[in-house]
Amino acid sequence: MVQIQNGSVYILEKAALILEGGALRSFFTSSILDYFLEHDVEFEYVHGVSAGTLCAMNYISKQRNRSSNINLHFLHDKRYISVSNLWNNGGIFNLDFLFSPDCFAYSPFDWDTYRHSQQVFEITATNCETGEAQIFRKQADNDQVEAIKASSSIPLLSDIRLIDGQHYLDGGIADSIPFKRAQELGYDKIVVVVTRDLGYRKPENGAAMNNMIKRRYKQYPNFVQAFIDRPKHYNQSLNELEKLEKEGKIFVLRPAAPVTVSHFERDDSKLIDLYHKGTETIVEQMPALKKYLTK
């Protein structure tokens, strides 16, 4: 059900928004969410994975431009992104810094709006013990900060996160694009934001990468297997997603061309360009998206 107020404000009472990760490729995602905020497009259900969870937080707190501003401002700050963080904080990306007083001093987070939002917010992280996706839902007594950090923790480059006695890493390992969760919850209007272009397929891991994972996470054999199997499962998800898209059952927003931004992109101009490409995409696709949501 979609209500239209004042001819332009869309309150989506029964629609889901699924956000893929991709580290700094999330500039594409953040631009789309900023557009939604500017035009009062509000989804009842939001599900983020990896960097998508960080974008989702700022979308739910209704803070336009916060995601991109923070990443650009601290891009060259060693407290946030630095090889030295591997020894000091367990990962090149220091996710704790994003929730630190220094970061909040630069860009305060609107906890009140976030906590009182009526939007359902779920996060996927990968359980290291089982190798399976674990879903965390924002509750009145839980801001989900640790789950957000866990979902965004890239293997080899981030520290393992502990939540309720269980160890977690990047949600994208077990389920990169959790649109099936929205289907299970009964949503028949599902919008998915991915950070790869149409036709992209993830190549198999190299032997060297798999060997590093086996050594680093030898105490978590199920996680190791999930990491090895990830390209196959990710590509299966893309195949199914594109099929559902053609059938008009899911609406996908994606970059029009291959994204060259790396996980640790240091070129500000490339990130800004990706942000603008995201804006171009949503402006172009918005008429079709409105039609999809209201039919």
C-alpha cells in the first residue's frame, strides 16, 4: 500500500528497501538514499548488509549527505582508514572511529530520530561459528551498533566482532543481497540497491586468497567454507534478482557502467563522481520506480 500526500510525498506502508554493501562503492547507495530523503520517500522496511548498513543508519535518522560527508572528510585520516589500524584496531577500516566522539563532533548523529523511527531496520552479519547469515532487528532497547559494525567487518581487513557470545564478520559473506528476507516477511514491493552494473558476476576466489582465509580463520571452518562458496552464491542471487526484475516483481537500482572505485579508494574525485552517478541513476529511474510502487 502506498499513500501519496501533497502530490509528491510517498509514505510506503508496505515496501522494502534492500541495500547491498561494497565498502566505498556505497557512495552510489548514499546518493540514492539522499535523494529519497530529499523527496520524502520512506520505506517501511530497510535491510542493510555491510556498508549498506551504515548508509541505512543515516537514512533512518533522516540525515541527508551524512554518509558521503563523513567518508570524504575522514578518507585520508589514519584514525579511520590506515594499514596501521590492522595492529591498533584489528582492521584497515576502524569502524569504532565512526561511532567515536571525534566523528560525532564533526557530524552529530540524530539518535532521537533513529530510535523513534517507525521503519523496521534489519541487518545481516555472518556468524563465524555457523557460516550462516544472522539477522539482527533494531529494537527499542538496542541501537544495533555492534551488529552494524559486525556486518561491515571485511574478512582479513577487519576485526571479528563479538555479539552475545558469538563471533561475526561481513554480512555479505553469507547473504550479500537479502531480498529473500523481504519476500519471507510478505513484501511484494521490493526495491534493491546494488553497487555493481548489470551483468557483473563475481569471479571465483584465487587459491592464495582461499589459503589466507583458511589460515586466518582455521578455528571457524564453516565460515571458511562460506567465504569460498560466496562467489557461487552471490552469482546465483544476481541471476535470480535479474529474473525477478524482468518479471516486474522487484525493482533494482544499479550503476549504469562498471564501478572502478576500490574498497580503499583514495581518490576523492572518483568517489564524488560515483555519488553523482547514483544521483543520475535515481533521477532517471524515479518515474519507473513510482509506477512500480503504485501499480
